[in-house]
Amino acid sequence: MDDKKLADAVNQINRQIDMLISDTSVPKNVRSAVGDAKSKLNDAKEADFTVRVSGAIYSIDSVSNDINLPPQARTMLWSVLSMLESLKE
């Protein structure tokens, strides 16, 4: 994947994460985990991009099955996870 496509994919992921963070129907612990995932993904200090993506996946995956998560937010989380998984390859 070239740099422009990679940057576009990361920007799209960041936009969806921002939508989840701003959604007040999403439980606070999920918003916090999603915010952590965004921080890990965009951490310029971490040299390896794959490590950053894996950290973001881990953060989101840990809360993706939260029982209090609204269905639309769960679908968006799964979409973000799918996009992150595609970046690892």
C-alpha cells in the first residue's frame, strides 16, 4: 500500500473514531478505549507502524463486545477493526 492510500485509510479511521468518541450513547469506558486506540495509532514516537496498528486493534477489541454498547456503535467498531486489520497486511 502506498503512502497516500495509507494516509487516507488512517484519516478515515480517525474520523470514525472521532464519531464514536463524540457519541454520548456509547459507554464511557468504550469511548476511553477508542480514544486510547486513536492515540496509539497516531503516536509518532512509535517507529513501527505495524506495532501502532496492533495496539489500536487490541484497545478496540477489548471493548467491542461490551454488553452496554449500542448496536450502531458496535457495527462502527467492527468496521474500524476491519480497516485496522487491512492495514496490518
